[in-house]
Amino acid sequence: MKDKDFLIWLCERLELIHKENPNVDYMLKLKSIICDYPEDKITPNTYQNPVNAVLIFDADYDKLSDDTKKIVDQQIKGLKELADDETI
């Protein structure tokens, strides 16, 4: 799904399902962002932080794409370096 389509879906969900007032400042801001957002931008569906990397590693590492495995490996390496750092 393209990012802009996701933001539109999110905005509509906030209004129609959660009954957010479409005229409050944060909803107007979201609509403004949607209007100016590039049509073809796509962000991966994975949120990448060290904790998430470890969870992915433990659960489904073999199922990850090669690019995602590289990211996970880098994050785990960073965690190991933090653990080995005596100043922490």
C-alpha cells in the first residue's frame, strides 16, 4: 500500500470509526500532510528498532528477506556492542 493511501485510510478511520471531529487541529494537520504527500512513496511495513530486531530474530529470522536480515544483523551487532561496553 502506498503511504498516501494509508494516510487517507487512517484519516477516514479516525473520522468514521473513532468519531474524531474532522475539524480539530490534528485532523486538519493530517489532511494537510496527506495533500502534500508524494503519490508514489512506499514505506516498508516493518518498524525497525533494536528490540524489534531481536523479536524478529527469535521468531522468524529464516523467513526474512536478505535486506531485512542485514538490518537485523546490524541491530543485533549494535546491541552486543552496547552490552559489551563497560560504560553502560
